[in-house]
Amino acid sequence: TAFVKARSNLNCYKLAKMPIITERTSLTRSSDPPTYVEYAGMMRARRSRVRQFQCCVCAILLSLLVMALIMSISYELSPRVLDPDETPNESPTAAPNLTTLLQLGSPLDAFLPRQSLDGNSPEPEEHPINHQSLTQEEWSGAVKIGKEAIVARLKANEVATSFMPGEMSPNIRHSYAVSTGPTAGRLALAGVGEVAASRHVESSRRAKGFPSAFGAYFDGKWSGVSTCVDNDESLKCDWTRKYRNINGTCNYPGNKGAAFTPFRRALPPAYFDGIDAPRSGASGRALPSPREISLRVHGPSPSSNPSFTVMLAVFGQFIDHDMTATANGRGKNDSTLACCPPSKGHPECFPVAIGPGDPAYDYAGKTCMEFVRSSPAAQCKIGPRQQLNQVTGFIDGSVIYGSDDVTASSLRSPKSGKLRMFKTPDGRFLLPLSTDPNDGCNRPRERSRGRYCFTSGDARANENLHLTTMHILWARQHNSIVDRLSKENPSWSDDKLYQEGRRIVGAQLQHITYNEFLPLVLGERDVALRGLRPLNGGTHRETESEAPEPTIANNFATSAFRFAHSLLPGLMKMTDAQNGTEDYIELHRMLFNPYSLYSRKGVESSVMSAASNNIQRTSPHVTSELTRHLFEDPLDRSEDKPRLPCGLDLVSLNIQRGRDHGLPGYTSWREYCNLTRPQKFEDLEEIMDSETLREIERVYGEVDDVDLYTGALAEKTTGDGIVGPTFSCLIGDQFQRLQRGDRFWYENAQHPYPFTEEQLMEIRKTTLARLICDCSDSIDKIQPQVMRSVDASNPITSCNDIPMPNFTLWRETN
């Protein structure tokens, strides 16, 4: 082994001394030709002399190898000499190492492997070799720079200003709406090291005129888990396993789409510095403030769409949370960072600038809106910053069951295969209670009445009343299915009942998404062209020989699937089924305010509200409830004074998030989708309405500077869907990948444990209306297509007349 190491080191030394010759090296003669250029005459003259010294040269080389072997053995047997910064008795003024910082109370104390982060640990001595390998010098330098960046980040977390735990403010509520768990925090710290290492390597290579190292394998061993060997988990996979892993592993090769993996890039990121600085203008100038864009382009302009109900947006948010959960930067002890004023300066702060005269913030003297960057993902290679998806990227019910074993176990009943539920005094079942007083939702007054917010498979379940209701319905659906399966198969174990119930619920969630939701969003024509409609009868879908990667795209999570924010009305009609009265409630008062679900008719009232209120027409305009009052205190009823602190602006946050992630501008995405790429604003005259286009041109100035969210949301629809062609392209592509790249897709003929043809026919009877009939408290009639408004073709119908699956087909005959 020592001999091989010595020989390898000698070869690396020789290679390092040679000029780098690649396929990009110029073929023309230069003043300093490479070392392999010789002249034929010189070769002939020297050939005989070279032969005379061959034996001598061989003897010298053999001697060198023997000496290297002796030195290597001596080194291996000798005690390791400490580096200067590893001396046991450091001076008090020395920079603290990672162990010292961890002892100060970092939120990562319990998760970081001290032996890999401590300044006393050895540097990696070797790294795998591939076609884009780093040199040993680059590798060592990258590890050193990355480690220093992690130390600096932990120090920054120690001194950063954070919001106090329990403080009820819009910023705190927003932090819970983008909740980040401890596992993501651990991986994010490794991501910090990788970003710094990538910047160092790329800077060094540019200075030397060398090609980029993007894509080269790199593992600083900072995350404490085997994130850097894609095949590690795959090698352990049982590819005949009947049920999904809860974390999404062992589904697609390389564990693509699993929880805690990076989002997929459809286009390379457009970071200002090529590594991680947020996107700037095409000419290098600063982009306009997202708040200015929100005020000028996305201002409210109510225009109801009588064809569709709010249930469309509610279900869309539910499946979005099933597929995406971006991790955000956090402070010490998992605290919420405070970024305003900008002088507070934590590295992850990226606040939205607010100009003078702002109609919502000027009176409060605010000059910026809080915004924390998404955490960098550990990706185990040199390259630009990527972002981390904390949940599985498949439509698999993780929003109900969780994306990790700890969460899934905590939600399961100790027996019977059911999910845990809270039983009210009047015998109804709600989600398990969250008794944490600092969860961003619970209120002292409500707690004193025995009313708490809820917990589920996704931390955002309390974000709005309709979403919480959807969570309750699906948890009840699981338990209802388990009851029916248990009746048909009394001998089934607790685990089999749970897994079979989860398997069927996942299939029903997929079916409703593709049969009811997507045809409305994309339009029937686009759904048909992409082959997204579920099949008929009992047939299975044949999969492609090379299934496309299903991982959620960064553009989808950060921009395209946020289209529904423009659909929500500012006022929501709520029917009090118990008293037979109607009232209107401001949208922001429904956020983090699930307490009405404790009343006897609470679930029914919430469901009927979503199924009867109309959405807004597709446009760039968003209600002020989301652009001015987002996450204000929903229980504050004062009308005689301005609300302080004032709410956030969701549009500004969406635009800023796209820049944070380095999403290329709108024109690049049109080109990606094979649509005409506008060269000037006049080229958009047929694509956007004239008033919106005029405001976009005024605020941006350059057509290539337009953000994806603003540009695509402003497009006119061209078919029977509710989104424009760019969003239709990006959304359609993602759902194609989810259908064809999911090994456990319910129609998949190659499923390791496929449904029978008879069972498939029953699953295809599933509708959201039937689920509401079965799982609400007292609804006995509703329109069969609840995402569509009631009309002659979709009348209010008795639940007895809405088809339901027959679970006798799951009875085991043996």
C-alpha cells in the first residue's frame, strides 16, 4: 500500500509540473511550445545516446522508488506532528476552533460530528479521481477555506440579532410558514463550507486561466452523514420492497427526489458572481426593489372568475406542501434571524428595500422588509449554490405522514394502523394537538380554553384555515380506509394496515391531482398532449426505458407553482352552518387561526367556504391581504389605530426568493420552453396586456431583467387553462416527471407491488367530493367537481349519488 501511495504521489508531482494540455489548447504554434514537441533530426541524433543511458536511468528510478517506500513506511510508523493551529495549549487570543464555537450553544450541537469539524481533526489525505478531479493542492485549500467559512458562520450566528422566542409578529409567523428543521440546519452548514470551497477553487482557476472545476467531486466531510456518495443508500436498497420508504429513498436511482436533497436545475443559476450572490441586472446594474415591482405591477385589481372555486387553490397548496419545503437560514438555537435594518449584516440576510412614500410601511419608518436567504444545500461537488428540499419530491402523502421516520412514528397510533387524532368532547376527530407555546400559532387566551393549534406530517399545517381543514380530511381518510381494510382482513398486522392505507391514500392523492386539478390549471388540451390524464378502466401505464428525473425543479418550487397566490380573493364568505348565517372574513385573519375548527360545524363551514367562493381571474394582480397584511395578527380586531408591526408582502418575498436562488430572468425561461424570446419590450405586446406591460417596462428598463415570477404571471392565457404559456410549460414538465419518474406511481406497470386491474378501477372512482362526503362531519351534498363552481353541468348532488371505491377488492383470499 505504501509503495502504491509513493508511486501515486510521484506521478501526481510529475503531472503538476507539466503544462496543462486539453482539448481547448490552441493548435497554432506559440512562442513557448509544450514539452512534447521535438524535432525529427534531434531525435535521430539523440537516439543512440539515449540507449546507452537506459540502464542507468532505470537504476536511478528504481532507487528513487525504494527510497520513497522506506520514507512512507517511516512516516506511517512515526507519531503525527501537530500543525501550529493544532497545539494543545492555544493562546486565549487565538481564533476559536469549531469545538469552542459549538460549546457556545450553536443549534447544531447535537448534530455536527465534532471529529470532522474540530480544528484538531486531520485533513482529508486523498480524494477520488475522475475526469474533473481537483488537484491535491486545490483539494486541501478547498477544505481549509470551507472549514474557515463554517467557523465564521457559527460565530456570525452567535452575534446575530434574532427575534425573541414567543414573539408574535409577522416575521415570526412567516418563519413558521417556511419552517426549517434541525436536519436541514446541519446540511446547510456543510453547504456553507461547499460554497466557500467552490468560490476559492473557481477564483484560483480563473487567475491561472484554467477551466472551471464545476462538477468535480468534493466532500469536506462536514455534514456528519453520508450525503456525498449517492450510491451508498442505493446499494442498500431492496428494489423489490412493496412500500415506499418514508423519506423517498430507494425510488429513483441516486436517491433523486428523496427528502433533504437539492432541488433540480432546469437552467444553470444566474448568480451575480457565478457562485452564490443573488441575481442582478443583465448589464450588472442593481435590479429594482421587489417591493417597487409589487406596488407598480402586482397591485390589487379584483376580478372574480366564476368558473372555479377557492378549493382549487387550497388543494394546490396542499400538494405543493407534499412536494416542496425549502430550508431557510437560521440563527443560534434555531432562532429566526432579524435582518432589518441591513446594518445587522448576518451573511444570510437579504432584506427587501422599501423606498420612501411606501403606502404601508412609510408611517412606521421602515426602510426594509425582513428576508432570510434559503439555506445552501450540501451537494458534494464544486459548483454554484443550490437549495435544499426538506420533503420528498414525490406525490406520496408525505404532507400527511411526514418525510422522516421520527415524524412518521410520532403521528402513528400505537396500534390498529391508524394515525393519531384528537377526539373532541362531542366525538369528532381533529389533528393531534401542538402544545408548544412558541410554535407561531398557539395563543395564551385559546390555550386557557383548551384549544390548541395542530401538528401533522408537515410543519405548515396551521398556515391557513382551509389548509388545516384539508389536513384533517386526509388524516380522517387514512383512518377510514384502515377501518375498511381491517374489516376485510382481520388478520392483518398493525404495520400492514398502516402501509396499505398509506399506499391507497397516496394513489388517491395522485389521481385527484391528475384527474381534477391539472386539467383546470393547464387546460384539457395541454394535459392530453403531455399524456397526463389517468388511464381508463383497469389498465396499467407502461413506463419509459429511461424514466426522467422526478426531482422538483428549483423554478417550480420558487416561482411557477406560486401562481395560485394571485387567485385568492381578499374577502372570504364564511357560512355558519350551525346558525344559518353568512359573514365575510378578511383573508389574513384566516392565517394561523384554526380555532374555529373546534366548533361543531367548524370543518363543514371551512369546506363549504372553499367549495363556494370563486377564485380571482388569472392576472399579475394580488390582493392587498397578501401584499400588505400578510401574517398580521389575525386576532387583532382594533380598527382605530394602524397595525404595528405591519404585515409582509408575499409578492415581494416571491420575487426576492427567485433572485436569492439565482433563477434566470423571464426571457431565458421563454427560450427554455421553446417560446419566442423577447429582445425588447415591444415583443411582449401580444403576450401581456398593454397596461401591465407598460408598468413592467417602466420599473425594469431592460427586458432581460424581468423576473420569472412577474413576467410569467403577466402572460395572457392561450388555452383553456388558467396559467400562461411559460408557467404551463414549467408546471407541465414537472408533473410529467413526477408521473413517469416515480417507481411507485399508482398506474405504473413496473411497480414492485402493483394494484390489480380491479383495484385500479376502484381507485379511479376517487374524487375530492367523495372524500369530503366521507370525511367531513355532516356534509351530505356537494357538487361532484368541487374545484369547479356549481352550474348546470356540475350541480349540487347528494353524497349517496357520488361514486366511492369498493374495498372488498382488497380482501386477501388466502
